[in-house]
Amino acid sequence: MQPLLQIENLKMYYETIRGYVRAVDDISFQVAKKESVGLAGESGCGKTSAALTILRLLPSNAKIVDGSIVLAGENLVKMSDREMREKIRWKRISMIFQGAMNALHPTYTIGYQIAEPIIKHEGVSKDEAIERAGKLLELVGMERSRVNRYPHELSGGMKQRAVTAMALACNPDIIIADEPTTALDVIVQAQVLKAMKELKNRLDISMLLISHDLSMIAETCDKIAIMYAGKIVEYGDITRIFKKPLHPYTQKLISAFPSVLGAKTELSSIHGFPPDLLKPPPGCRFHPRCPNATEICRKKEPPLLKTEKNRYVACHLYGR
Amino acid sequence: MVKDEVAVEVQNLVKHFEIKLGFFKTISTKQMPVVHAVDNVSFNIKKGEIFGLVGESGCGKTTTGRVLVRLIEPTDGKIFFQGVDLLSLTTEHELRKLRRKMQIIFQDPYESLNPRMSIFDIIAEPIRIQKVVKKDVEVHERVAQAMEDLDLIPPEEFMYRFPHELSGGQRQRVAIARAFVLRPEFLVADEPVSMLDASIRSEVLKLLLDLQKRLHTAFLYITHDIAIARHMCDRIAVMYLGKIVEKGLTDDVIQKPLHPYTRALIAAVPVPDPTARRIEIVIKGEVPSAINPPPGCRFHTRCPNATEICRKKEPPLLEIEKNRYVACHLYGSSKDTKS
């Protein structure tokens, strides 16, 4: 089946006085219809940059150097800004930004803020749009009457739900959610995640979930792509990756998470820090922190290779 | 082995924050509204033990931690540190003598380090204030030692830098080095890793545990993350709206939670294992306001097992097994016979 969103060899660099910051460096992955894919990694690994590149919401010093982003047959990289604005954003792909719940406008009601994209994109009347905003709020588990509320009258969990409802406003095919629950308490986080999961199943939406929290992705996604220093190091079916991670970075990252279930295990840690993306290390970018690094890792960059069906890893340990 | 000597004892601690009203409201209101941040909390921390305080934001865990080192004055209650009644100390001088033995690590290393001080000065500050050693060489030695303890190696490379030149993980290690430089006997750690990335988090936790074991420090570990509490703590107390609802050995509480709130809290934690997905049973609603906490059991508004009595009578914190305390009518004295 043709995937809904196909990203191929995407490279996006930020131009700075000191040189290019290779924030997204040759990444490829796919999101099929109704599928949720998690994009995981430490801060600064390029996961948010990747999301912004997909929506082409980049600052002026950012350049898409190479690669393609194909959404149902159309290459978004080649599209004009106007087409992106009128045809893609909100309608096909919408995004829940990190910390969006704190970016709500304080002097407009929640209802109006959700209705705004509907009015702009579908040309319906304000009343009708607000009516639809009410329905959307119900969809995310809030009372319809909350359309008349202002952001300061809502709790964090409610605001996050409102922002989720906003992402659904124009019936998109894909929602990109960037750390949608990071600022929330555990129980509220679970409530929001549950609401999002139910929505996804009910509305047949695909999701790209960006998070540093592997447990959250484990809880919600079908596939996972692990990013390190601008590259995808491992990608594939989530259960198999968690069961038997191949890349040393994935292995370390997974065992760095304490669990409330099962036996108490020693937490592993990754010594050192992620590299500076202005001058990433040669060869495999993980080699300075990798316990299994050998000579070849310092010299040659490992490509992302298929090891089995739906399973890719970029590591010399698994070369042919 | 862990000695049973109590390092810190907290009895019936209460902290209410008054809400400032306008002038007319003040004279027309009979009773000033207060935020019940901490309401009648008791626990003790043994020497060399890590005691965890777990709960959602607004449950009073941070306030408790700050009251314990007297950064906030409590409304009522008693705190004993090595047998000394902390609240009986009135002069700055007496308090300062004890402060040498107790320290706190704050949550956010981006805010807790003075941006104008070098790393050396930040870590040396407690030594200078307490006048532990006089000579510069000795101060330098202590600071370097503290930095090495936290893997800030070589110390010379970091000493003369400023906080903005360090990453979040490095900053938090500086904050921990500062707390440990006087070799305190009691340490409050308020969410020390919640701002850090996962891979760095586990490293900082490891360093903390190693140091704590080596120095045998009594530790109050405050966190909202019950998975980390499980990893770090010997005993934990779960707080809800200013009250302790359950207390016991960490493994007992997490493997066999009794209070419905503890169960909900554990059920809500995502697990790093896609085959064990379980965010299905989630309690509804959010934490009510601490200004007018619900009568009876404070959790009854969200509790799946709430009955009539829960709405009326507040359940006391009872010891139902050895070292196992729970404040819930489900386990009240009336059902004692049923075990």
C-alpha cells in the first residue's frame, strides 16, 4: 500500500555565521494511513526540526538541502508557499506544537480560536464554525459549553485538549504532535493520551508523535524512529524494537527508562553528550559515546539498512 | 546496613498560605481564605535512607521539602533534625550552624545557578559562608573534589566557566556538587532530574545514588514520577492535596498499592514496553483547589470506590501492616477483622 506520507533522504540545514547546523541530515521514514509513528530522541537531535520541515514552517536561515516529502503523491518540497498555506496546512497536515497550550491567545475564547482556522480555510460563517468548535471539544472529552471560556479559566489538561481539538479543526489526514503532554501531570497526561488514542482510532487519522519520552511512545505508537544527531539510527515496528533493540543507542536509551512494572533493573546511562551539529563527528555520529565502536565506525558512516521486514538500523554491527 | 537511627522527624506539619485580598474584602471577610498546601503531615527519615515524596503538582510535596530546611516557615507542627527541634531555633546564627548539615537541590538548574558566578564560585559559596576551611588552596581542593564526585572531570576544565556555557545535565551536576560540597547529613532533592533528558537523567540519578550511599546521607527525594521514585527510594509517601494518603516501603507500595489514588497514579505512568500498554483505566477529573479542599476524604471527588462515609469523614492515616500506612476508609478499623 502506498504510504500517506513518505519522507525520503530529507536534509535540512540551518545556516549560521559559524557554518551549517545539520539539524536534519538524510532521514527517511513513512507514515501509512491510520498509523501512528513516534519520532524519539534527546533534545537537540533534530526531531522538532524534522516536523517543522514537513510543514515547511522554517525560519529564513533554514534550507531544505535535499530530499522529498511526498504526501499522497505530491511533493511538498516543491510546493509554493501559497499552496502550502491553502492546501496543506490545517487541511491535510496539522500540528500540535510543543507548549501550544501556553500559546493560546488570552483575550479570545477557546471556541473562537478553534473556529478561526475553520473560517479561514473553509469559508463558513462564524456561527457555524463555533458550532463545529463545540463539537470538536466534545470529541476531545470536554463539555461543549466551554467554547465561551477563556484560556485562563481552563486547567492545563483542558487547554491541551483544546489545542488537540484545534488540530482537528479542518479534518486533517495527519496530525503532528510535538511533545503533546510534557508539561502535564501523570494522571492528566494519561487522560490526554487516552483521548488522543481514541480520536485517532475513531477518525482514521495518522499521527506523527514527537517525544523524548520513550515510554509515552511505547504506549501509543505502531512504529518508532529513533533519531540521534540529525539522523535516524533505528526505525521500524515498535514491539520488535522494544523487545530487541539493535542499535547501541536505542539499547541504551530504552534501558535508561525506569519502569513501574516488572523487576527493578539497573538503569543504564550514556556517557558524554550529544555532538555539536555544526561539526558532527566523522563516521557514525554515535561513535564517541558508543561502547561497541570500532575502527570502521570512526571512518565510515553506516547507512540505514533493512535487517528484516519493517525494520531498519544504521550501525556497522549489522552490516552485511 | 541501614541503621534505624532517625535523622529527620516531621510531626503534624501544617503549612497554610494566606491569600492576599483587597482592603475591603479583608475587612468584610471573617475568615481569610488559605491554601492548604500541607495539612498534618508526619514522617521520618532514617540515617542513610532515601525517603520519597510522590504526588502531582500542587499536592504540597515541594512545600514540605522547603519547610524541612526552613526556607519556608511552617504554620504548625514540629521538625526534629538529629533530635534538635528545628523550629525552636530563632537566631540566624543557630540556624546557620545546622544548615551546614542540611542542603537542598532545586528542580531547575537553569534558574538555581547565579549566571554571573563562575562554577568555582558557585560550588565554593557554601564553604565560604560556613567558613569550613580558610585557605584558598583548601577551598580549591574541596571544590575540585566535589566536582570529581559528580564526574565533572577534569574540574579545571569547568571551574572557570559560567553556567550558560554548560548543558542542562552539567548544570544540574554543578547544583548537586554545591549541595554535597559540605558533606551534608540531610539533603532535600526537589525533582532534580525532571528537567533533564532521559539519557542524561539516568546518569545523574546514578551519581546521586552513589554519593548518597558513600556518604550515608539522609535524603528526601521529591518527585512526580513514581517510576523514578521506585528506582531511587527506600520508602515512599504518596501525597494528595496536602495529605499523605499512603506510606510504606517502596516495593510494597508500588507492587501492592492500597489507596485508590496510588493505584491511579501507578496506572497512569506510561511503561517503556509496547506489549504492556495499559493506559485504559484512568481516573477522571483533575486535582481540586487546595483553597477549599473537599470535605471528608480529599480524594472522594475522583475516587472510583467512594462511598457515603468518604464524603463526610476524613480517613486517618492508619498502620494496617507493619510499616504500611494508608488513609482510606476501605481499610478502616471497622474492617480490621476481615484482615
